[in-house]
Amino acid sequence: MVTCDRAHDVEPSLLPMPVKTHTWISLWFLLTAPIIAWDVGYCFMRPRSMEGGDLHWIWAPYSIYQNVDLVYGIPALENGDGFTNAQSLLNVVETFLNLLYLYTAHVTAWPPAPLIGFTAAAMTLSKTVLYWAQEYYCNYCAVGHNTLQDLIQYWIIPNGLWLVFPTFILVQLGRDLAADLTLAHKVSVKAATGKSS
């Protein structure tokens, strides 16, 4: 009697590939989640989270930042500027996708996980570019009052990280996705030519 192990019948190139992960990307998504949650909390809890509010002790460092970036300060709140909370709502979506990437890449090893990470990074980068572009087009209406030193220390460097890291993540995951799609195309062409011969 001849037995056949079906795993040996499958061409190795057709077997599912493990999800390729990068430690630095996973650490970025993991370490930024609580930072974003803290920022979202500040925005959604204004004015109680602001200087003088009963919950300000949770967000004490924002006593500096709310005076550096007026989008986070009293003027935006008094003017009913919705941008602050709108970008915070997008932060919630982005962070959910970041954590979903970590779960699908490291726990379930779901092959489309890199696409989730790529999408999350693209959202973060585009939202941050919008944040900077708004300042440019309103003639630096929220940060133009700062000294150059304060602007660099409290606004450009911290916010610049959200431009740099998502860009690098997009490049890396974009390369990984392109490589996977190229391999899948080659396999499908090989399978199609094999069937036709």
C-alpha cells in the first residue's frame, strides 16, 4: 500500500511564507501606542486636562506644550477649532492599526500583516504632513510666536519624529510588499505555464 503525504506534494514555493518582521518597526508601533493614547487623552479631556484643570496633573508637561503649539492651547479651545480633536480621532485609528499589525505579524503570523503596517504608517505620515502644511499655509499661526530655540526643541524635533519614522517604515514595508507581490506573480506565471504545457 502506497501512502502519500500531501505536504510533500506541494511545491515549496507555494507553501505560505512566514511574515517578515523588523524589530525596529515593531518597537516603534509598540512604544508609540501609550504616547499617542496620552496625547489623545489630553485633547479629548480639554479643558480639564489643561493647565488649571482638575486633571492637569496627568498631563503636566503639556503646560509647556499648550503654549508652544496653540492648536493644543487655549486659543484653539476658545475658538472651537475642531482640528485638534479631529487629528486625535485619526490617532486612535492609526494606533489601532499599529496594534493590529503587531498582533497579526507576531501572534497570528497572518501574511497580509505588512499591508496593515504600511497603511498605518501612510496614515500617520499623511496626517503629520497635513499638520505641518497647515502651519505653513496659515503663516505659522499656531507656532510662529515661539523663539527659534523653543520651536526646534518643543515642536520641530518631537513632531519631526512622526515624519521620519513613518517614512522609513513605508520604505521598508513597501519593499517587503513589492518583493512578496513579485514572488507571487512569478509563482502564478510558473503555475500557469506548467498547466498549459
